[in-house]
Amino acid sequence: SLVPLFINAETGQLRPGTLTMGARSDTYYEYLLKQWIQSGKKEKKFRDWFQASMAGVQRHLLRHSQPSQLMFIGEEMESRKFYPKMDHLVCYLPGTLALGVHNGLPKKYMTIA
């Protein structure tokens, strides 16, 4: 699923906070898929974590603008309030999803890409 931006330096545990696909978290999600591919698709945990993350995106961050119905990925703040801001660093996501489909992940990801 989605992970918050920060880790507690003393405990190593994730700290509750903002959920975003943009700055300071984009690389994590991008490399879940790439680690699976680079492992020869043997390290299935990376694929599973990527797919769980994409389910979290659809559940928490994916919205459509009004009235145009344009799809965008926003952010969820620590308060669990949705913030309709699509960070510019989310631009990697369509290509990453297409790469996943090219490597055997479900074609449903292309509806987001």
C-alpha cells in the first residue's frame, strides 16, 4: 500500500503523514517495479508491493477534475484530508505503469497511464 513521507530516525518505523506519489516518495514507488524487473521477476515481493501501492493510489489519491473529468493524482494529508494538488514529479507514473504492463502486469494500469 502507500507509505507516508517520513521515517522515524530512532525507531526506523514509518511516521504517519502525507501520502503522495510526488516529491520525496516518487523514487520509492518507481523502483518497486524496477527491482522486480531487474531481479528477473523472481523477487515477487517488489511486484506485490508495487501492485498494492497502485491499489492505494486508486483508493486514496486518484480523482477527476470538475467539470472536465480529467484524471489526476493528488495528495492525502496527515489528517486524511485530500489535497487536489498533482505534484510535477508524478509525471513518472504513466511510463512506470506502461512498463509494468509491458512486463506482464494487468492491462487495467493503462487506464491510469
